[in-house]
Amino acid sequence: MIIGIDLGTTNSLACVYRNGHTELIPNSLGEYMTKSAVSVLEDGRILIGSAAKERLLLYPRQTAVSFKRFMGTDQEIVLGDRVFLPHELSALILRQLYEDARAYLGQEIEEAVISVPAYFDDNQRNATKLAAQLAGIPVKRLINEPSAAALCYNLGVTYGDSRLLILDFGGGTLDVSVVECFENIIEIIAIAGDNRLGGDDIDRAIAEYFCRVHSLNYEALPARQQEALLYQAEAAKKVLSQAEDPGRHFSGPQADGISLGQEAGTWKYREPRLCLTLERTYETELSKELLREICQPYLERIKSVIARAVRDSHVTPDKLDDVVLVGGSARLAVLGDYLEELMGRRPVVAADPDCIVAEGAGICAGIKSRREELRDMVMTDVCPFSLGIAVCNDARDQNPHMATMIARSSMLPVSRSETFYTLSEGQTHIRLGIYQGEGYYASENRQLGELMVRVPAGPAGKHSVFVTFAYDINGILHVDAESSGGDRRETIIMNPHVQFSEEELQEKVEELKKLRFVAEGSEEDHLLMAKAERLYEELLGGEREEAAWILEAYRQAVGEGSTIELKKIRNYARKRLNELERARDNIFGY
């Protein structure tokens, strides 16, 4: 069985294609979306998913979210007394998805297709594959997220022959693709993106605006207060986006605004303000107009990404049949308004923007599995960045420029070859600096690696090296170089921070295996206890006392190990905590 996985910044999902359609795979809580969150308990055990995300507000230093943004780097993430790298945390999420899929399908998972942002570079793609290896999942195919969305959207919406602009706006990344659909062929014409732009940035901008208004320093706030503000910002943003229809396929409950705040350890709600209590209480109204003002710098960045994709595609906006929004942040109303102004048409929000990438990855898995009804499907993809070699015009040149080997938006797989010559008298080596980017000078781009090739000594320009770049469908770069003297070197570009020998890889796998996870089947108990603890801080009076009683009763039942008592408190807590949360939310009318 081959499955598709959307490894997201905020949520991750798994999907399988069987019986002629995609089927999202539920986790142990019965939810399709697993929160991309990891938390370390006081006893060192690991929590993953919703239970981990629930702990973020109260235990921000023991909980990690949005670590996908650091994939391909050596950024250390400290949780309690443990230190993780981004691909290790991603491996824990993948492991959970893998176990949930195996339990749900009742069979072994032979392989997975994992979606990645189209603008992920080689380091980030290799880090994703490494995370899968650490999780014990064979992965031979990566698919770009907007390509997966296009695949799913084309099968689900009958457009016939069409040209679409698909904007994938998630929690941490932005991808824009121009796609042409013709019969059973889906061709990605051009892509552009920003790996540092997503819904998380909007939340942070709202929180920082709040702090500026009240002359507070966001960075100087305690971690719990920072998370409290981000929590409020996200909720306010969602309610303001539900106030009117941001796209033709989206509808939601009506609401005028939201006020969220922490006062004396309790959440206090008023419309339409954000509140925070330190030495005194600070309040700020958040309207849709103000949200648009806060979002404007990010909307301008979105505009520049769209402009690049449109320019590269040579398809003018008036020639597009539709603009389609996917991803967790697709419902942002101010985004829909802005795109309508920019593109001259109201964008379409995909029917299920949170799940469409996972379903597309599931369809890709079905294609790999040679499902009969998908056998004729053809999907092409393109190179997101230009790739090249640092070269000098002569021996005196101190600032090498980049000779492009593969131009961005080249259709994959692609292979290009070029010959480079010696510059100096008696030169015995040619150093090949391998770069990725659009800058004229090599130093303006990201260096991916280098090869050192031997050449016979001789006059300048006599000897040479023949270089081949091959960029595969997974976005992995292979470089081969052979000199006129017969010396041959080749490499698959890998980030040195995420490149291991077989022995090192096995050692890393064993390290992760030694981690202690919460007992299987107890994820909901930890989720409900974390929710009770959070509601205790948010509520007052009798409701607060009830949250405390539930928390203590739960802890006692877990400690005693009584299956009957644990089931009783679980059933009661599941129902009553949801009622308390709904009653709290009804104060501001949504």
C-alpha cells in the first residue's frame, strides 16, 4: 500500500487512493488533521498532535510548532531538557501518521508520497526525505504542494481545458503555481513562492501591532504571554474572516468580531477587542479594516510572488480561467478582497482547502500504485529555482557570476550540460561552486555544494571540465563533472547538516526509538487533561471550579489505573469540557 502525506506547518494529513477515490486517514482521535506539534511532558514522554498543541499556551518552552519553517537548517529546538533538529521533529509527526495509517488500513505501508512546498530548495527537500527515513517510511517521490492541489482540483472540478492560478497559502509557506489542464494532462507552467510567509506571520503581526499600540515589547514578554497573544490573534483573524464570504466556495457563521484576553489567569471576552493583563489591562479593537492595514505588507509580498509566477508562465491574468485558493490560510477574508482587486475577479476557495494537498498526494500515490482509473493521468512539474556554476571571466575576476545551467520553470525532469575551461597558466584543479538562485553574482545566491576536479597542467584555456546538471522529478539535483584529463566527480547535492552515513543514520533512528511516547490509546486523555488545565485559566467562578475538579479526577483515574474509572471520567470530560468551551465562545457570538 502506498499513501500520500501532507507534512504541513500547522496540520499534517495522510490519504490513500482506493476504490476509485481518495480517502483521508483518521488518526487515533478520529480526526483527519494531526496538529504538527510536539510536546515533552515533565517525565520526558513525548506527546504529538492535538494534545501537544493544547499544551502550547501553558507550556510553550516544552512544546514546538511551526518547525517545518526550519527544515534543512541546523536550528536547534529545545524542549525541556531535550534538543531536537527540525527534521527530527518532522520525523516524529511522520511516524505518528505512519502508525495511524497502518492501524486504519490494517496493512503495512510500502511507500509514501510526501508533499513539500514548491519553493523548498534542495536542502529542505533532502531534509524531508531524511525525516521520512528516520520515521521508517520509504519515500521515493516528493510532490510540490500546489501541484498536488492542482491534481486533486482538476479531478474534482469539471473545467475541461483550463488555465488556473493556484495560490497555496498555509501556516508557514506560500506557493503560487500557474497550471494548464488539457484532457488527462496537468502541466505546471510556472511556480513561485516564499518559504517565510504564512498565516503564522499574520498572527505575529497582529500581536506585535497590539504591543506597539500599548508601548509593549513583544520580544520581552514572557513566553506564555506571547503565546496568549498569538492564540488571541489567530482566533480574532478567523472570526473576522467568517464575517463575510471571502470566496465563492466558502461560507461560515456570521460574526462581528472577537475579544480575547487573559486577566488574572482567566480569559475575558468582549467584542471586538483583544485584551492582555500585565500590571494593568490593555485592550485594542480589531476590525476588518485594521486587519487589512496590518496585513498590507504581507499582501504586497504575495503580490510579488504572484507577479513572478505570471511573468514566468507568459500567461496574462485575463487569460486565466480561475484563481484558486488552497491551504489553511485560504479563508482569510482580507486575502480574498485583495486578490479580487489585484486580479479583477473573486478567487475560488477550494471546497476543502485544508485537505486538498493531502488528497492530491493520495492521488499521486494512486498513480504510483498503477490504479486503473488513474493510469492515463499525466502530471508535469517545473524547477522552482535557477541552478548554476560560479564562473569568472578571467583570472583577475574577484567576483564570480553564476552561469545558469538550469533556468527556473524548466520542466522536470531536466538535464543540461556545459563545458568550463581553465583560467590560469599551470592550473591543475577546477573548483565548481554549485549555486541556486536568481542573482547575477554567485555570492547573491545560495551555495549548495562544490566539486573539485583535477585537470592536467597546461596553458590557460587548454583544459576543461564537462559538467552535467540533472534535476529529477523530486527536485533533487545530481551533478556530474568530467575533466579533459579523465578525472570524474559526481554528487547528489545534500545539506551537510542532514547528510549521514548508513551507520550515522541507523544511530539516529535508534536514538528516536529510545524516546518514550505516551501509551497508545491515551492521546485523548492527555488532550482532555490539557484542555481542562487551559479552561481553568480561562474561566471564573463555578465553571473554573468544575474544570479543576475534572482535571483532578482525571489525574487520579490515570494514577490509579482503573479502566472503568478512566472511561467514566473520559466520557464526562469529553462532553462537559466541550460545553464549557462552547459557553465561553457564545459570549462573543460565534
